[in-house]
Amino acid sequence: MKKKYFVLLSLLVMIIFIAARQSVDNKELVNYVNPIIGTAASTTISSLKHGSGTENNAQVIPEVTTPFGMTNWTPQTRNTEAKCVAPYYYSDTLITGFRGSHWLSGSCTQDYGSFTLMPETGKLNCLPEKRGSHFSHKEEFSSPYFYKVYLKDYNVIAELTSTTRCGLLKFNFNDADKGFIVVEPNSNYGDGFIKIIPDKNEIIGFNPVHRIYQGWGHKAGFCGYFVAKFSQPFTSYGVYHDSTFYNGKKEISKEKNIGVFVAFHLQKEKTIVVKAGTSFTSIDEARKNLEDETKGLNFDSAKEKLKKVWNTMLSKAKVEGCPEQNKIVFYTALYHSFLQPRIYNDCDGSYPSFDGGDSVCNSGKQNYYCDFSMWDTYRALHPLFNLLIPKYNADMVNSLLLMAEQGGWLPIYPCWNSYTSEMIGDHAISAIADAYVKGIINLNEKQYQYLKKNATQEPKNYKNYLNGKGVRALKSYMKYGYIPLDDSVKESFHQGEQVSRTLEYAYDDFALSQIAKKMGKMKDYNYFLARSQNYKNVFDKKVDCVCGRFSNGTFTKNFIKTKRMPYITEGTPWQYTWYVPQDVEGLIKLMGGKEKFNNNLDEFFACGQYWHGNEPDQEVPFLYLYSGEPWKTQKIVKQILKEEYNDSPGGLSGNDDAGQISAWYVLASMGLYSVCPSKQEYVLTTPAFEKIILNLMNGKKLIIKADGLIDGKKFVNAIYFNGKPIKNFQIKYSQLMSGGTLEFKLRKEL
């Protein structure tokens, strides 16, 4: 009889989940988002050709969170905070808990300051490798505002929703008379602390944050704090260390594999709701955040509130005239674009000072952000923000400037509220320049000097340099006009990679020159503009490609155009040859003119060198717009949108890198791209939708129309903005923000 009851219950659960998934038919925009996309190994063409290991996975997770939320709530299938291990993978078969996570979406960094809750019935098991429950994706519902799954081994339905700094977790224990919830501070270093407060139905704790990427696991100077409040009193409780239980004990700390467990009698009420507040400042602030954000909310009202938040955010772009599948890909990409950087401050503005400082700062009425994957996101994500949500981006860019003020140097790639030397370039300058040139932020003299300092000085204190302050190999770059192979760039997470560094520093010099020009600093403008031509110093005309160069001026013979070389970052010399966004015309001339440039570019695509799943290539499809063959850009971009994105779990081309891969899709499908952030121009290509309505934050609307797209036409015959023709496939940011109609007239053939 009991077996029959369990079968019937399982069927009922499956019906509930099918009904939940069918709600996607509702035309609310949030119901087009499928956070499961990208949680499996990539199945796209370029990923299968070029990717390997973690590069062959988008590294996204099914986050329930607000846009740019402090803490993201996710099912957990991997129970570590190790580098390059996301909390959830589609291929896994066991859920070991539900995590309040600070995973950098789509990355290969590490989670940090997280904690996990797991409901159980029957025999209590506390360690993740023993407590995991089987689940089926058929009994799993995932959206930005709500997650639900059936835990088969415990006959428990688990549900998640959230606010910016808090999570609400609902566990329905079905037919159980007794249930447990295990809570674990996920400290790989054995530094966690957790405590039960029975008279308040609370569990509090923290997980100290450690740095990697030139941090060697040293502490970052702050913790992920949490306060979890339960809807029912505990009937018993205890702590555990490894496989040993300590019944009645209330707290434990500074050991690996620790946590607490609490038990509940479930004779009447089968459901436990947990409200969990988080903070990077203190347990007290976590409790204040919990009170402020969840006061008056129950689970269902919190879920509906978050649903409205996402519908409002996604409505910044409304697409029409395409298959439903394309809308799912588009709005999932937009969701992934709105996850990072994360809000760091509490409700009252408190946040730990940057770079491990002891003081607590206050952001006032603005939000303070961190976890910037700057090597990636300056390319498309921040230009997308400048178009759709410039007020948000203003706070993000001002956060970078606050970091410079608090730490003394502009950060290169700030994660964990710390400096890192991860990746190459100095692209915080690019993000700041793009916002400044477009009028989104203002800069004062003190702030400008931090930017100039990064571009002209190295820290005198070697320890500061080692820990990520200052630009790598700057002395060599300034002395030679390139970084020679003699300089191994040891004090960096990415060592060597001298040619790629040279190319990216040259671009950053251009971005800084545009700031100097707008500020009227013409001497600095001319100086940095001249330095932006340094890309020419690593171009070897004998091989028609960039190549490693020694300090005596000779090029290395260690050169294979289509293979990874130690002086190139995550790619081949040919892939990096095109990285001159600031001077495409100059690169065309360097290659011998438009015809030779186009032939070279044709061959690059024909032999499969283009790798969409990694960032250095991502402006290359648009280069034909500068060399007189725009139809090739239109054809290639359309092909990328079709081949490198789909609505399956493996439908993202590579590491999403804080939303950069997704932001590329959003911009390109609108018919737009920012080849050179810090310039006013966006380039134009065939949109992927017949009609796109952008609801701009200034109250105006921009309508993008692709007349003839629905009839199979794909090549641009003419472009009009508010009735006036555009002839050079470029449009200024100020034009887009003025609103109106951007109209593409299309034809089937060239």
C-alpha cells in the first residue's frame, strides 16, 4: 500500500512540474527565460572545435536572484568553493543542497562566502557526499524568480525565491512526520563558523573569503555572513564534524566539514520556510537586511514580487516577429547579462572597504558593485548597459573609481572586493571611458589621475604589485613600445602572453586618450593616442600576423599561426592579429589594403579559426564593415547567432564570463555592436528580429525594424534613422538615446 501511495505521489509531483513548465506559454517576458541553458557542456560548433575542459562549458548556474543581486540562490550539485567548479552542472544526478552563492556567473573563478541548506527525512546524513538526493530534470522548474525540484530520496519538494540580499526557501516534507535541515558554511579552508539560536529559531554563521588569482588563497579581509530564520521551532539540534554528531551542541567553527542540523516534528504542518539574510559586513547587517527586505513577505508574495522585478527589467527590450525558440534564447541571454557585477552594500549602504581594509564604508543612495570580469565585459556587456540601463552602469563605473580611492590604484580585474592580476589589459579604463565619453558619468581631476597612474606607473612596493596593484610589465611596455619575450611577466596569474598584453594595452591607451581629450588635456591625449599605435610593434609583416618579439627587435621563430603560443592569451597569433579595435583602418593599411585584408579575413573564417566562445575574437565578424564588404558581416553574424546559441542545456558557446557571451547575442540580434568601447559609434548589421522596441531609461523609445526579415531576407539594402539614410553602417550613441526608429530595408540576395 505504501509503495502504491509513493507511486501516486510521484505522478502527482510530475504533473505539478509539467504544469509549471507549461506556464512558459504565458507571454510574460520572464517566462521566456530558461536558466538551465548553458548548464551542460557546450554543443555549439566552435566550442567543439576549440574548447576543452572548463572552456567547453558556459559555467552558468540556474540562479534565482534579483538583477545584480548580492547573493544568488541555486541548487547545489557540487559542494566546493574550488576554482573553476560551479555549484551546479546539468549532467550531475544528485542535489546536495541549496546554496546562497556568490559564484561569478559563467566564470572559472571560485565561489566564496557561501552556505548551503539541505532538507532530509529518515536517517540523518550531514556530509554532502552522503546526503545527496537523486532528482530528475523532468521534475525541476527553473526561472529567474523561482526554482522548484523534487528530491526523490527524501520525498521532499524544495522551492527557492529571493530578494536582493536574502533568500526564501520552502521545503514541503509531504508524508514525513519528522524532518531535518542541515546547514553548512562552505569553507574549503576550515575557517567557517556556525551557531544555532534555538529560542529565536535561528542559525547564524559566516564563511571567510579567500583570494585566488595572485592571492594564493590568502584571506580577503571579510566574510560571507548569514542569518537563517525558520518558520517552526526546533525539536532537537546539534552540530557535526566529519561524520560525528554532537547532539545538543549549538556551535562549531574552524574545522573542515562542519555544520549544524535541526529537527522538526511535522505531524500537522509539513512545510518549513526558511528566510535567510546575507551580508559582507556582519551578522548584524545580515539580520537587518533580512528584516528590511522580507518584512511583510511570505514565500508566495516574495516570488510574485521578484517576478515583477524581472518582467520590468526584461521589458527594456521587447522583440517581435520570430519563432518562440528565438525569444527563449534572447531573453535568457538578457537574464544572463543582468547578473554581474554584484551589489556589495547592505540595505543601509554599508560595505567592507576595498582591498581588505578594516573600515566599513557607506555607498549612500547608490549601490556599490564588485566582481567585475573586466577582461570580458568591457567588450559588449558594459556597452549594452550604457544603452539599456545607463543609471545602473553609472553606479558600477563609480564603484571602480571608489576602489581606486580606497586602495590607491585602479583595479584591473576586481573580484572578492580585492585586487587581482587575473587576465591581461587594463580594461577598467575602457569601461570608465565608454561611460564618460557617452555622458553617463562625470570625472574629476583626482579620478583622472588614478587612471593615468595605472597607465604610467608601477607600485614601488613590490608586495603591492605582487598582490595585483598596477599594470603588469608596464616598464617594458613603456621602454620598448611592446612587451618583449625577455620579460616573462612572472608576477601575474597569466604569465607571459606578451603580444596579447601589448595589443590590449594599446587599446586601453586609446580609451584613456579619449578621456583626456574630453577633459581638455591635449598633451595627455596626444601622448596616449601615440601609444595606441604600439600594436604595430608586434606585427610581423613577413608572416602577416602578430608574433612574439625580443628586446633586440627580432621576432621569434617559435611561431605557428594557427596554434596556441605562449605569448598569446588563450588563443592563436592569427586570432589576436585582428585585435585592433581602436584603429581598424590602420590595421587594414598594415596588411596592405582592403583587398588583402578581406582575403586574409575570408581565409580566417574559412579555416575555422574564429572562436566565438572566447572573447578576443568577438569583434572580428564586424570588421568587414570597415573594409567595404558589409554583406559578409551580415552573413557571418547571422550564422553565429544560429550556430553558437540555442535553447538546449548546452546552448552557450563557452564560458559566459559574467554575461559577455550573452551580451554579444543581445546586441548582435538587435543589429548593433560596439567594436571600440570609448567611441560613440555602434556598428550596424542585420537584426535577428523583425521588430525590437527598446524602452530607454530616459523615457524614450527606440524601435528597430527589419523590413522583410520575416520573408527570409537577410542582407541590408538600406538603413534609415528617423527617415534619414545611414551610409557607413555606424550610428552614434547619442542618436540611439534620442529615440525614434532605426529601420533596416532588407533583400534576399546581394
